Amino acid sequence: MIYVLAALLPPLGLLVNGQPFSAIFNLVLMVFCGIFGLFFHVLLLVPSAHAVIAVHLKREERMHREVVEAIRQHGPPPGYSR
């Protein structure tokens, strides 16, 4: 659901995901791409792509942090040898 929001309303999707600085950057990017997108239509997709990629990276970082915290709390998985 967050990916759909990030694709359709990029700054709002970034704010909901907890990335206020990326949302501000995305607003600037939307203005820039809106102006130059009149000549190069591919630029109109850049803010949405930025938001989707930023949301994905943040979610991956959260998942990685949860795994590391679980390993710290409970120890390495069974059968793990160094």
C-alpha cells in the first residue's frame, strides 16, 4: 500500500513512511521535473521513482535492523558456526 501511495503521491508517501527530508527533496524534484518535463516527458516519472526507491530502501533498513536486534537478543541461529 505504501508503494502505491509513493508512486501516486510521492511526497505524501515519503511523509507517511517517516522520511520528511526526502519528502522535501521530492517536492523540489517535482517542481524541477514539472518544468523540464514539458520538453522531456520521461522526467515526469522521476519523482515517483525516487519515492518508491526511497520507501523500499527504508523498509529494507528497518527489516535489517530487526534481524540484527533479534540476533543480539537471542543469539545466532542454530547450526551457525564461525
